[in-house]
Amino acid sequence: MEAIFLTKPASHLKTKHSPNPKHLFPSKHKSILPLRRTRTRTRTNFPAAIQNQQQQEAPKPTEDESYGEVKGLIASRAVDAAAMEYLIEWKDGHAPSWLPAEFIAKDVVAEYETPWWTAAKKADDSALRKILDSADGRDVDAVDADGRTALLFVAGLGSEPCVKLLAEAGANLDHRDRSGGLAALHMAAGYVRPGVAKVLLDLGADPEVADERGRTALDLAREILKATPRGNPMQFGRRIGLEGVIRVLEGAVFEYAEVQEIVERRGKGENLEYLVRWKDGGANEWVKAKFVAEDLVRDYEAGLEYAVAQAVIGRRVGDEGTPEFLVKWADLDEPTWEPQENVDPELVKAFEESTNQAQPSINGPAVVVSNQDSA
């Protein structure tokens, strides 16, 4: 039986998946492998023959060599970021054996793999489920030439059902491809899929996984949002979607707490941090500038001082016709009049309830002072 010999170095034989299966896997070869089943020459010699074929002719079969005909592929496994092996079932009854993809006729691989990648690239959850239910020994983390798994494709396409299905089948939620180190969360962020991002996080994806540039999915989403033009009606929906992705990712990364004040700053640029004091009494903590509310940063940088308000004890209409409140401070002897925007709304509400007074008219200098003022 005639054997098939490869005519190019193995490094040139990895095929990039194409949406068109006919272009991806031309059926030019028979389902036969040049596998030597002798003790004198093993399949570890086969790659050497490929590497040296430009210097010498391919070795001719000898009398003690036999070639097995493939019955089919019965399992697959990813061996590194972009390499696959397949378990071969032989027609001659020999025990199944694992071989790298490049040593197997392309039409044999195509028959096994094309339905899987077609379903993934179309985010067809019913087709994926049918393949998984067939129990064909498939590695759910099978990779293409760029190291991408089915999960990365369906995440980018925004299919929550497919993400859940692959996760249930044991897919690695944090797998990174070899063309940038992107994980499924990066795909959800880059393609503006807040729903998929939430599903991945709920299923246990790590929000801190970084790509080759050190960016988490949150970093990527912020970077894209910054580059997306404001005020362009065509980009409005995209900005809304990116803001949704950012909220989802921030919710997984940070535990929100209310800042009472900024105490100190250090660093510059991306390393700028603020020492914040929390309202809930937690220990002061250094926090990256990008995670601190802009109004707090603005006030701190403007040199404003902070104090702890104890109560509102008076109200009046200011010179500009806007309400002002007399605030009693915990760490100051004298109360001060403050514009409404500088006063805690809860303290204003408590004052209104205690005095049971209507809001002052903006046309007069009316002043309302509670009994607390004499305390």
C-alpha cells in the first residue's frame, strides 16, 4: 500500500482555520499514515526524516515496514498553546495510538474537527451540545493554529448559552491564546459583551488574568473606551456597552466602600496613588488614582481640607439664592455655613425632619436655626 510522505517541513504544515472548510482541508490524501511498526525504526525517526528531506530523498519502505490504514479519530488533546494530538483507531486491529496532527492526513483531521470549529465560529450552542453529547473523546480545550479555543470564539460572539455549555463541559475559563495572551474575558471586553463577561465571572473566570502586554480585561475595556470618540452618535451604543463591561469587571475586582477623605498622595502617572480614609472605619489604604472618585481627587488636588460633619443646625438662602446649611463639625469648635453640595444629604434630611420647616424661599434671607445651635 502506498505511503504518504510530507514534502514540507513540519513547521510549515500548521493550517490556520478558515470559515470555508473546503479551503481549510483539501481532500488530496488517502487516510493512510507512514507509521512504522518495527523495533528497528520508530515514529520518533519520522520527524528527522522530514527535517532532512531537503538534503536527501525520503527513505524508502523496507521489507520489515508496514503501514496502517486509519479507521478514524476517536479522541483529541491539546499538548501546548497551538498543537493537537489525536488518538488513532486502526483498521488492522492494532491498539489505538496518539499522533501529532501534522502526521495525519488533513482530510482525516477535517472530518473530526470541522464540525466543532464551525459550530464554535457560529456560536451554535445546539451543534456544540450535539458534538459534546456524542462522547467522541474530544478535548473541549482544543486549540487552533493561533492557540484559540472554542470558548474564546463564543465569548467574542457574545453567546452566553455557548459559554455556559463549554464551561459545564470543563473548558478552561482562563486559557490564553498565543497571538496576544487573550483570555475569554478579554474577548468579552474587546467585543463589548457585558453579558458574557458577567457569565464568565459568575462561573469563576479570573478577572486578574493579564495578556502579553500585562492588561487585564478591565484594563483593555478602559483602553478601548478611552479611544472611542465622545459625542459621535455612531459610537454612543459602543460607549454604553463598554461602560457596562467596565462596571461588571470592576464589580468583580473591587469591593466598593465609601471614601471619607484623601489623606495623602504618592507616585506619578499610572503609579499615582492616594491614601484614603474609609467612612466605615476601616484602616487607611493606598488606592490607585483611577479607582478614586474624580470629585474627591479634584478637591484634594485643589487643596481643600476635610472635616467630619456632626450635624446640620441651621439653614439659610445664600447671596446667590441657593440654600446654605450651618454645619456643626466634630473636630472644629465653630459651625460654618456651607453650600448644599458640600453637605451630606442625610444630615440635611435629619435637619429638615427635626425642624419640620418648609424649604426657604430663594427671594429672602430667611434663616432657620435649630436648638442644636446653642449646644
